[in-house]
Amino acid sequence: MEGKTTQLDAKDRKILHELQKGCRRPLGEIARAVGVSKQALHYRVGRLQSRGVIASFITLVDFSRLGYVNHEAWLQLAQAPKEKKEAFISSLAGNKDVRLVVHCGGKFDLLIGILAENTAQFMAIFQSILRAHIGIVKNYKFSISPEFISYPKTHLAGGNERKKEFSIKGEPMRVFVDETERKLLSLLACNARMPTLMLAKKAGVSPATVRAKVKRLEKEGIIRGYSAFIPHKAAGFENYEILATLRGMDEKKEAELEEYCRSHPYSTYLLKCIGRWDIDIGFDAKDSAHFQEILGDFRNRFGGIIDDYDYSPIIEWRKFTYCPF
């Protein structure tokens, strides 16, 4: 899913910034914001895709509005031939119940995300994965994240603007979606820039129906936006997750933590968790030394409430989507 590191010029970075703000906008609108022609924008976007800087165009689906909660499992793999491990990872990436597959470093080898309506459903899915691959997983830890906040990578463009976050919070509630809407969500999850005519053809409905259905999904808050998924490595960064357990967390400290993550130029997401850890924060970093600076600053700012912490370098994103279908 990730390409080699690519040198990005100022126009490339501005394009990535604008695509994160809304990739389904007309190319002419994005071109004007970047300051290039539509033809130049089309060429540059294609080049960024071919080099893996843009891995995909994603739809920001608020899965809590569909009744789902994000469950994650950190996996330690047993000793096995490289081919067997790769087959396992490929199987996870192709599993419709798995929304996230990440190759990690440190104590764990893989992080997988599963959207489930409840813990029993999650365990049934997870156990089915283990039964299909007996002996490949040595150990695992679970985490449930009822609150999820994702931040755009404003550092790519060198901007200091306040980040416009995508957050999933509160009690899951099921908004009814029909089969056509489920199909459209699934299609847009794979390619948020898919044209209306193509969506109509694949969903087997008219373009007018597509426009009406997508508008309803947006109005209901199920579709919250459209963005570009930009793997860290291809954009010239490393990525790490800080995992921490907390003590004495009150509303004031919680607000400080959220503001810290929102305003930090290199933060990418914040998960509030139930399980082994209380929080999971993602950061891009220029290199390992830069990450140690980030980690040191985080510990200095919140040392009074950090009970324990760990961190994991993220090696490669193998699958990423917000859609449960």
C-alpha cells in the first residue's frame, strides 16, 4: 500500500493539503485553491498516485451512525516462514470484516481494526480469524475505542492552521440505510472520487438516485467528508503510535489533551480506549530523533497523568477504511 519516499515540491504539498480538505470537490475548484491549471492538477495527482503518495481517496464514514464501534487487536506473530506470515496479512487485508491492517514494529507485529456492533460480534469475527490461521498468532491485546478523532496532515504543507478534525464520539446509533445506500458507501469507501455516472452503473441505479442517496447520507451525518489517504513513508515521514494508561484524568486534563493533539503539527489521530491502554495517539515524525523529541514533549506536558506508556513504530499500512460494508 505504501511506495518509496518521494520528493514533494510546494505545489505537491498544497495539492495534498487541499485533497485532505475535500477530495470529491471538482478539479477546477481544487486547481484554483492550489494555483495551477486543471491539466497540471490532473497530471500531478496522477503522479502522486503512481508513486504511492496518495494510496487512495477515502470517504469519512461515521460508522457509529451505522451502529458500529471500532475494536482493535494488537498481534504478536509466532515464528513462521515469511511466506506464511505474508499469506496471513494478505488474508486479513482481504477480509471484509477487517477495516484496518497495519504492520508494526516493537512488541507487536500487526494491528488490526474490526468494526463490530458489540463485543460478542467482535469476538466471533476475531475467533474466526484465529481458527482459519491456527498457530500464526502467538499473543494479542484488545482495545475498544468508543471515541476516535482523526486530524489532517497539515504538516505536509507546512501550515499552522487549526486542524479540522474528523471525530466519532458518543453512543452508537443505527440510522437506517437501504441496500443501494450500503452499496454506494462501499463503492465510495474504495474510491471517494468515483464519478456519479460510474457509481450509478456499479450500483445499478440512475445518476439522479445516486445524487439523492449521497445527499441523504451526508445530511444524516453518515458521510462526514472525503479525503486522501497519504501513507507516511511515501511522503517522507516515519509514523509512531504512543500508547498510554492514565491516572487522575479529569475533564480539564482531557480537554488539554485533546487541544494538544489538535494543535500539534505532527499529530494524526487520537483514540480514547477501553482495554490495555486508555489513549492511542498517532504522530508523523521526520525521523526517530524527531519522534523522541515529540515523545519527550508529550511526557513533560502530561507526566502528571501518565501511569504507563509504550510506543510502536508503524512500518506499513496494508488496509485502511472507515466503512463496515
